[in-house]
Amino acid sequence: MQSALISLIAKLSNFKIVPTNGLALFCGCIGKDGKDKKLFVFEPLKPLVSGLYRCDSKFHLGPLYEQLEASRTYGFIVIDGNGVSIHTLSGNARRALFKLEVNLPNKHGRGGQSKNRFAHIREEKRGWYTTRVAEVAVEKFINSATCMPNVDGIVLAGFAQLKEEVQSKLDNRLLSIVVAVVDIQYGGDSGFSQAVRLTKESLGNLKFIHEQDIISKLFDEIHRDGQYAIGIEDTMYALTNGLLENLIIWNDLRYVRWELVNNATNETKILYFSEGKDLDEWAEWTVQSKVALLDWVLEHYHEFGSVIELVSDETDVGAQFVKGFGGLGGILRFQTELPSNNPQLVHSEEENDEEDEYEYAW
């Protein structure tokens, strides 16, 4: 610990003034023998609001991770006659905070002396329901420490008059930040997704909405058999040949790019395998490079004139993109043949029954 502190003090002597956002300093010894010292000093993205000193077996990055989160957060209240769900949306991350299922009685259409009694019971349960939703909204969207909203805006989405009844019972602090009240056809998660689409003009440039738009555009191209590439084989071919206008890639893509050279013929091959795959059958080849495919793409995509779109699996369409197409695809500059429909485009490709293994050379 003393050695680390001495190194940090020596590094701090290079700073005449403290940067506007403060300084983050990390120093420690790593490796099996603990002799490999690492030192990191940099200015955070945003001002540090408090100091933090820790001596531990790991670096504490919590305050820095918080700065990477989107600056605007919106709360959603999705309500219908079957239940209510409360969510937050920040950047491309959504969180479900609360869910309640109910069984409100329908309107009593029969006459007689019981009609008014049933109507009274129905209104009483409906009133309890909307009051409970307003109370939970305060619990979830008001910071208990500051007594102020912890979201930048609230969207009320629901059927018929339920959402208006909730709005009339909202705390004034929340009522003042309601940005939209919309009618939806569904409840629960489907209703939440619909509410996001209906309010995208009010919510501004949220990454969640941008992801939905770019992936939906790709799905439209697929639906009409237009200008698209999907999967590792077609997408990497299109990218490296300058055919992709927009490259769409999952931010947690788990493939590795291998570059191999044949010791006898000097032939070069580029292979893509899922993480953890070994190369026992390629023993006669020398590994020139091995890198995560996501890292390689982020470093080289601009060389091929493509615009990259990093997406998550947090949205419905994002999860569909990852599950259905492996998290890699793109929109072409123009419609053209790709390896999946013209094998001659790939100069050398070996037959392989494994779905997660690809090998090309061009």
C-alpha cells in the first residue's frame, strides 16, 4: 500500500492545478507474484461530487460507471383494468420497478335493486386502485432524501379513463413533470413498448428509441427482401468489401476473430468462432492474431466507410435481433449478392456443421 501511495504522490506532482472534473487515481500490483504495478490517473467525464478513498483487493469504479449512464431518466406508468406496471427508461436501459395485478368488476348491466350497490362497489374498488397507483408513484419517483422527483419526466399510458384518474391523484411534484398521456392497446411490457413508441417525440433523443428505429429499419428491409445483410458470414463480407451503409452490432457480441497463416503455403485465413472455441484442427496453422470480433470491428469499421450502431438486447426488437440474427447485421448501400446466396463470393470455405463457427478467406 505504501508503494502505491508513493507512486500516486509522485504522479500528482505533475499536476499544477486540479482539472475541472477532478481526478481519478488508481494504483495497485497485479499478477500472480504481485510485482506488476499498474497506475492510472485521468480526469472523469463529469465533475466528482465527493471524494472516495479505498484500499482493497480491487478498484472501486462505481462513481465512474454512474457517469456513463444517460443523463435523462423517464418514468412510465402503464395501467389498465387488469393491472399496473411502473418502469424507468434511461438511455437504452429500462427497469421494471413495480407490478400489481387486479380484477376490477365490470359494469353491472342488470336492473333491480342491486344495480346501484354493484355500481358503488365497482367505483370503490376503482378508486382504491387508482389511489394505490398514485401512492406507489410517489414511492418510486420521489427521492426520499431530497423530496424531489428522481426522474426527468413521467409518461402516463393506459386504457379509457383510468390514466386520467391516476393523473388527477398524482402528487403535485410528479404532476408538474408529466410529459405525455397516451392511449395504448395493451398492458404490461407490451403496453410499455407501445407507450415508448407513441411518446418518442416528447422524450427526445433517447438511445432506447434510436435502437428501436434502426433495428426496425433493418427488419423492414428484411421483410421486403431489400438491402440488408444478417449474420456473421454475410455481414462481415459486406463490411470488408465496403457494401454496408449502416453496421448494426450487439454491444455484447461474443465472437473471436482469428487470423491464421499456413506454415507450408503461407496461405492466410480469417476465421470467426464463438468464445471458448479451440483450434485443435488447425494445428498446422500459425496464429497471427486473435481478438474479440467486437473490438476488431470498433477499431476498423471506419476504414470501410460504414456508420456503426451499437445496440443492446434491452429493447424488444434488440432482443429479437440478438436471438434471431446473432447480434450482427446491417443495411447495404445497394442490393447485391452475398455469400449466403452465392457461395462463389467466398474464395475458400470449408464445410462445417457447427452453427457457431465460420471461416472465410478473401
